[in-house]
Amino acid sequence: MKQTLKKFIMAAMSLFVAFAAFAQVTTSSMSGRISEADGRPVVGATVVAVHTPSGTQYYSITDNAGNYRIQNMRVGGPYEVEVTFLGFGSVKSGNIVLRLGENFVQNAVLTEEAVSLSEVVISAGINPILNSDRTGASMNISTREINTLPSISRSITDFTKLTPQANGTSFAGRDGRFNTVTIDGAAFNNNFGLSSNALPGGSAQPVSLDAIAEVSVNIAPYDVRQSQFTGAAINAVTKSGDNNWKASVYTYLRPKSFTGEMVGDAIVKGARERESQMYGITVGGPIIKNKLFFFVSGEYEKESSPSGAWEPSTNGTVDLTNRISRTTVSDLERAKNHLMNTYGYDPGEYQNFSAFPSQNYKILARIDWNIARNHKFVARYNRLRNTSTSLTNASSGPSGVPRSNYSRVGEKSISFSNAFYGNENAIDAFAAELNSTFGSRVANKLLVSYTATTDPRRTSNSDLFPFVDIYKDGDPYMSFGYELFTYKNQVLNNTLSVTDNISINLDKHTITAGLSYSNIYVNNSYIREGTSYYRYASLDDFINNAKPTAFGVTYGYEGQDIKGVEMSFGLASAYLQDEWQVDPKFKLTYGIRAELPLYHNKLIDNPGVAALDFNGYKMRLGEWPNSKIQINPRVGFNWDVKGDRSIQLRGGTGIFSGVLPFVWFTNQPTASGTIQSPEIGLTDNKLPADFRFNPDFKAQVAKYPSLFPPTMSSTLAKGAALAEVDKDFKMPQIWRSNLAGDFELPGNMILTVEALYSKDLNSIVQQNKNLPNPQGVFTGRDSRPYWTNRFVNSDVSSAMVLDNSSKGYQAFFTAQLIKNFEYGFSGMLAYTYNVAKDVTSNPGSSAYSAWTSNLDAFNLNDPALGHSNFSVPHRVVGSLSYRIEYARHLATTISVYYNGAASGRSSVAYSNDMNGDGAVSDLIYIPNHKGEIKFRDVAGKMTADQQAEKFMEYVLNDKYLSKHQGEYAGRFGKVNPWRNRWDVKVLQDVFADFGTDKRYTLQVSLDIVNAANLLSKNWGLYKKSGLANNYDVIMPLKYMGRSATGEPEFTLNATDIANFDAKNQLINQLTTGSTWGMQLGVRLVF
């Protein structure tokens, strides 16, 4: 069966050249039933719908049941519809607005006299929920909502957060990297996945909000045309021109005084360095009336943002409240003087950092062409150029070298400014769509798109110099040099696409069939520690030229420049679906989608790797995974219980497949040692006795050819970090179901109650095949395993394998009340409760960092099911908007957005590596009483008994820990404090027609985010434990070793009891995320 289906797909795909497609819905539709007064169907009636602004016409003929359906209609409106049939009067209706991806039902009864329904028709925009096409969890954001709801970043994500099942960029408890985003139906994804942002473009928004007409979020669409996600499908359609000339010019300004700086009684240093200016223009209109239209948008933005860096101390004392690090000014000055005097290298500044600059420009142009009554064509081009600056990587280092749970910029450490890095992002995207109808029953849509991105290209202000970490007391203390992942770092990502859907109306059935073929080309130049990496136990060791505690490097063979690794990935898809209108009240949608991943480019095997054995596992780096078809059946239903859409039950179940961030795929060729050397990470016990610092990284490689082979050979370099994709690997896949009821209430309100459940079929997990079985077990109550040797092959630092797991699920329950727009009012309020669990959030872009950054009590190669980092158990979200026109020429709009939820989740773990697996990722054991855990004295500071008493006090006073005594802490088991966030927008319009048939409007807007903090410095704040690091890992204890009887022994993660008490409290986060912010806008519309 599978072979037959595979051959069918490939044969069908031969109709196309090798293109790529992740097409989603870009249009709307209309359907209904035409009958006589006695209910008998009218067969052969003509239905004509006209998009009045552009004159675009659509038509259909009723079938034997009196039904009609018009597909691929332009989003928006208003539309006028006329139904005619010989011997009857015509029926006309108007003021119909079509929403993205939705079917508007327009029924009509023909009589002998003409009837106009213009005054009684309710537009589709007023009631998008109670319609027959709605089955799964979804959300539509209209132009009105985009224009009136608060937004300072002017990002699509400022509006998708209205979705009740959302949490930032995550939906339904899934990693935001598993969403798919389309613009006008064409894929517009952050395919490479270096961040959780679903959109490409780095820190910039790739498409101006003023170019977006409407946005939809689909979490459980049972339409098989929607694909390539296990989170959510986010689809935006751009604005288009029509017969009316329209233009706008605008600016958004955020001066330094428009950012709050007070968090409680503390000042956020650098907050008032934030400022931005944005300028834009839009123009749209006819080229040929009723025939050809255009729309263009241009926007430029310049911004300065606080660096977020901590300041050094004068006395080595940490001040969490004021973000003062333990790193001293004197030590930083000492290091800088040594670097400049000895090596002639200037590391930059270490305090009073300047604000980080960024700027971008973006343009979009669109053409709409009514070729003929049955053929409509759309073409769109958009472009982005963006530059920005970022802090040093937080804590990653060479694979196989233990990393710290503390950041390079934070309470423990300071980085010099030349260790920061820049990003350059570039996007050029083109999409074209042809919508055709053939007679009254057949509709076809052909979509072709191409997107070329450079996302990102890293830059540095530093001279070429090794990156150096200086430690103190086992934790980071200072860092300097050329940022360790920036040298020649660049990602090219090109997507070429085509898809074709055909729909046939067969009375009660609408059959849809489609084919697509996808090709994503990636070129990843990624050289970890490309200028080399050194770690020292102390500043004195570095200055005195002692042997480093760790070294890392990646280099080109035979002195050649390093080239990027390539990947060419294809995805062939075929799908078939039937929408069956069983009766006027019940619609059943069922279909199947088959997807076949294809790996086009050849890989080179490394004989040195092929010769290795990892406890019976052999790595084959010269092969991609096997291509395996994934079958995705889906079925959904919609039941109009009473026949008047006052009560609607809907739901469905189905399988959804996505794609993973391609950075994890390119880990394999990058680490294979065939294009360049594998990353080599060596600790001091593997370095020669005479190994010393050398500012010339190429000379260091040349000096030790036995450590750093100049060519690929059968002998692998010691300390090599390897990565592979398992040969049976499958793309992410879930089984998702939902059941919902929509109830019409008085006052034009709708109550929705919805349950959503997702089960992982193929989730993503990393395994280190070079980690052997544990060699021992701790004695005492905490009897977890430990390693005394963490290498199967001592010459390999890690051997990562990307694999699948079927563990994990997400359950969501939502109650939502929506007030549709009426008398100037609109709004919504929703409450969501959820439980989401997985085995890992894959917190890293490299395989090794994703593995070591996961948390578990026992074994990272078999992590236990734990709470997802992508959801919080309770969320309340709401919005309210009111518009009033008065005094003939004035209008005021006030909108409020509210989000109430916990500010994430936390894990409780040890501050260092307890079990010896090389990862600082060990969740704590929570004792029943102080005798279950042993402490060591800290000489002159605190006794073991004092620490035991203090720790039990900490456990008993913690809501989560006290409920789980006698257990191991769960991954992200602890819920962070609740936070209330209020955003406000005020719009003031002044308008006049000046004796013409057009309205000219001057609009002034003010957006206020976190408005509660504007009212009180103690409101709207982010809080977290002072014992937590930047990754929400709370670290109350430090592992000190085993006792004579094999029990683990600890100390409090503090210098003394008073220091522990100071850290063991909720600390206000001194960032601009806790303060209010405002933005002033001025817009002229004509």
C-alpha cells in the first residue's frame, strides 16, 4: 500500500518542476440554498456576487438540490449578491463582508416579485463563529481589530495572542517553532529555527502591519489543505487595491521619555535609552477600472534598545535588585590592561554600555488582475533589510565541555562589549496566485511562491581573537574576545513553491483534491569556536599563562576557508477531501493527506566516524533519514442544532504533520568532519602539558597536528562532537481532537465552550550515544544513578542523535464570550485551563545544547514526562473596544487588551553537575525531613545543620516543593507568579469630505503597553525567584560530592545563610518588560 501510494505521489509530482509549497487558505467562499416559498429547490438559478469596491464578479448555478457554492472569493467587501431565475423576481442582498478562510451562507427564497434584502442582511464580519465551515479551534483578526487594538511592536504576534490557547508565540502547548506562517497563502516561516519567532527577519517585523488586511489562527482545522504544523497555522492576507484611490502616510514615534523606568523602588538602568521612529506610506488604486489594481506599502524603522547588561561591582557583592554583578571593576580593568599590553587586543567596554541600535526597511507591492470573469490573478513581492545587535551567547560552549547554569552576563559574570555581536537579516519574497472557475461546479487555485532569506548573517566589532571565559569558584566571572559562534556565521534559506487545488461541487458534496511539492534549500555556515575558545579557572591563571581548563575549536582543513554545509529538502504531498452537506443542519468534512519527505543532496561519510561503535550503535553520517510517507486522515463536523445557528456543535479529530527547525538537520553535515573539522572540545586532562594560550587560532591548530588533523582521515580528532539524524526519523506528528459548542446569547453575544486534546505521535528528542550506562547509584534516599566515566569513546566529546518519541500530550479547555461589533462596541473574554507535558522543549539550536539544556532527575537519554515550558495552567485574555462618532467630523476609539497568566514555569535543580553526565541539568530530590539530605560545612560561614534547617524551611514554605516532598522535582513543575497585563490604545479621528465623495482623515493614536505600571510602579511587574537563572531554573543547592558511604552531599547555593535569605525571595525583574511604554502615531488617510 505504502509503495503504491509513494509511486502515485511521485508520478503526480512529475506534472510540476521541483517547487515547494506550504500553501494555506487565502480566500473566502459563499454558499447557500435557493428555494421557492414552499421549500422546493430552484434548480438552475443564477447567483452573481460582486465585490463592489473593485467590480470583481463571481457566479454560480444552483444544482438539483437548489444549492450553490462560490469559491476562491476575494476577502473583505462589501459584496452585493443577486439571485435570478426565469419566471421569478430577482433577490438582491448587500453589505456582505467575507472573512478569511470562512464560508458565508446566503440563502434566498424566490417569489414572483423582486425582493431586496439589503436592509436586513447581516454581514459575515459580524458573526464569523456561527457558520457551517467552523469545526476546530480557530481565531480571526479583522482589519478593524488590527487598526484599533494596542500594539507597539506592530507585529502579527500582537494580535495572534488574542487566541485563548496561545502563550506568546506558542499555541496549544507546542513549541512556537512548530507553527507555520503564510502570507497570501505562501510559506513565510522561520524555517531554520534559531529562535521561537515563527517569522523570519530577526528582530524586525518582515511585513508592515499597514499592509495586512486580515489574520487567521487555526489550531485544529480539519481541512486537509492546511498543513505543515503541529502548533498552529497562522495565515495573513495582504491588502489590495480596488476602483477607489486610497493612500496613507504615517509615523510612529517613541521618544526616550515614553518608556517607564521604575520597577517598585528601583530604577531600570538604561530604560530611557529606548527610542524609535517609524515612517510609512501606503497607496492603492486602479490601473484599469474593474480590471487591474495595485497596492504598495513602504516602511522604515530605527530603534535603540537597552542592552540588558548588568553592571560590575566595586566590592564583589551581588545586588539582584539593581542588577549589580559580583565581577569587580578592578578585575575587569586588570584583564583589559593585560589584553591590551600583552596582545594589543582591545576587548571593549565593561560598563555603561551604549544602547543597542537596530534599523530596518520593508516594502510590499501587490497586483490584482481580473483577467476574465472566470479567472483572477494576484501577484505580490515583499522585501526586508534589517540590522540589530545582541549580547554574548549566554552559556553555551564547546560540546563535551561542561556548561554553567549561569549566564555570561548576569549576577556571576560580565562580558566585554566586543564580545557582543550583530545580526543582518534579508528577505526577498514573491508569490503569485491564479484562481479559476470552469462552469458553475469546478474551481481551481494555482499558487507559486519563492522566498530567499539570509537569516541571519552575524557580524562583530571585535578583531579576530579567541573567545575566553574566565571562571571564579567554579562559575563564570568574565568573558571577552570574538563571540564564539559569530565567525563566518551565515544562514541562506531559499524556498521555491507551487501548489494546485481543484474543487468540484457535486450537489451535497464538494470534492477537493490537491498536489504540492516542496523544496527548501539551506546553506549553513556555522563554525563553533571558529576563532578558538579557552576557559580558565581564574583570572590569575589567564594572566600567568597557565594551562586552560578547556579548549574548543572548529577549523578548515589544510588551512582552507570554511564553507557552509548544504541541505536540499523536499516534501511531496497529495490530498483528497469531501465536504458533505448531509442535510441543511449537518455538515461532515473528511479527507486524507499523504506527505513524503525527500532528501535531495548527497552527503559524504567520514570513515573515522563509521569505524566507531557506541555500544552497538553505528553512526552513518553519509546518509539522510529514510523517506517515509506520513498519512494524515482528518474528519470534522458542524451541526446547526436548531437550524437557525443559535446553537452550533462542532469538532473533529485528525492527524497533523509538521516540519522541524532545519538547524537540527544541518547539525549532521556540520559535525561530520567532512566539510570542515568537527567541533573539538577538550578539557584540561586531554590537553598536552605545554598547551597554552595563543591569540593566533590557526597557529594553535597547526602546532598540534595530532590533536587537530589537517585533513579528514580514518583517525578522528580527539574531542570531536558528532551529530546525526536517526535513519528512521519521522517529521513531527500529532493526533489532535476537539469538541466545541457555540451558543448565541442576547445582546449579540456568543458563548463558546471548547475542549482540545493533542497526543504526540512523533515528537523530537535528542540522545547522546556517547554516554554509557551509569556506573553507580547514590546511597541514601536520593538513589539516582551517576557516572564516573561519561564517554563510550573517550576520544569523542559527544555523539548526538536526533530521534522521535511518542511521549507527550496537551489538553486545553476554553470558555469564551464574544461581543460582536454593534453600536460601536466589540469585545471578547476567554478563560483557558490546560495541562501540557513533553519530554523536552529542545532548548537549543545545536543538538548538544538542546540535550544538555534539558532537565531530568535520572538520565537525559531517557527523560521523564514533565510539564511543557510552552504553557501555563491558567490564562485569562480579553479585549474591549468602543468607537463613537460625534460633532460631524470627530471620532474617538478606545481599546483595552488584558492578559492574566503566570509568567511562565520554573524547574528546581542543582547549580552544578550532580550525576557526572557532563550536563548541569539535574532536578533536585525534595526531602521529607532534613535527615534525608546531607550537607557539608562551609568553613567559617555556615554549618551543615544550619544549612539543613534553612533548606527545610525553604521547602516547607514553597507551595510546589511542600506538595511534592519525598519526590524528585518535575521539569517546569513550579508555576511562576501571576501577572496582570493591561494595554490601552486611544485613537482620535478628525475627518471631512471637503465636498467630495471621499472621506479624508487625520488620525492621532496613543498606544500604552503595561498601562498598570504607568498608574503604579508596583503594578504589572515580572517577578521571579532570586535563586533562578535566566532559563527559569531555580538552584537552591550546590552538589559537593559523595560521602564515604556514597550519599550525595550539598551546600546551600549561597555564601552564607543571610545571602541565601536575600536570594530566596521573589525579585522584581529590572527590565523594560516590567515597565510601561507608549508610542505616539500620526496618520493621514486620503
